[in-house]
Amino acid sequence: MAKLTPKTAADGLLPLTVGEMSLSEAPPRQIWSIQPYPGSEAGLHDALPSGFPAPNRSSGKDGGRLLWSGRAQAFWVGVDAPDAGLAAHAALTDQSDAWCVLRLEGEGAADALARLTPLDLRASQFKRGHTARSLVGHMAAQITRTSKGFEVMVFRSMAGTAVHELHVAMESIAARAQMSI
């Protein structure tokens, strides 16, 4: 009988370092979609430790963060599942196995990611804790600025393509930096 071994979405593809930039896969975490039931937004806001995030913002800490992901939608990303009591106020859907979470960090990370997304990633506009649903190349993504760079969530089935596209963008930025020396 075959022995099944769990693997992450980007297993064998990462980590990568190009110039001052690094691309790695975030450790596996719980990812849950939270969508309030009609009329229960106030109860959900009160039930969440840091409240429901404002548009394009995240709240909480690494142990458990909420990422705004659309009108009346958020992702819970954390070590543990969200409190089961939230189910009285919102639909909770475990999506942990559906996503690949990549970390793009280092000098030039914003420039590399800017080649693939229409978002204005300047630190003055897209500050730490800001998050947005957007595109990375042709892929739907959730992009969040962290204290060290960016977390880019893409569908698990797009992990290989996302790594490739980000790697090409990183190489382009690093080559441009070498030309200016």
C-alpha cells in the first residue's frame, strides 16, 4: 500500500533568494472564510477580539489575524481555527488546504511585486497591515503588507505559476540593480 505524505503547495519550489530579495512559503496555518449572516454584523464585530477589519485592512496578530477580503468577507489566518462561537453570527468555511501563502521579503520586494499587480505598493499608500484582493499576473490573490515585506495568498493550484512569476520579477529587479552599480 502506498504511503501518503502531506506536502505544502510549494514543496520543492522554495525558498529562493535573488539579490536582496527572498521568496519563501509561510508555515501552514488555518485559513477560514468568515461571512456574516444578514443582520448579524454587529454581533460578529463584538464577538471578534479585534473586531471585523475595515476595508483593505487586517487586524490581530500572527497567532490569529483577520484579513479583509471583500464586502462583508474576511479570512481568519492563524495557528488555530477561529472560535466556534462565531458560527452564531457568520458562515465559517475552512479553506486551509485551498491556499498557498508566499512571503516576499527584502530590498526590492515591492518593486518585484509591482511588476505583477495593479496595486500601488508604495509604503506611503499600502502600509503595514494593509491587505487587498487583486491580481498577481493572471492569478487571483490576497496581498498583505507585513513588517518584513508581503504575504501573497494564491490558490493552491497556482502555487507553481506564482513562484515562477515572482521569481522572474525578482530576477528582473536584481538585474536592474546590478546595472546601476
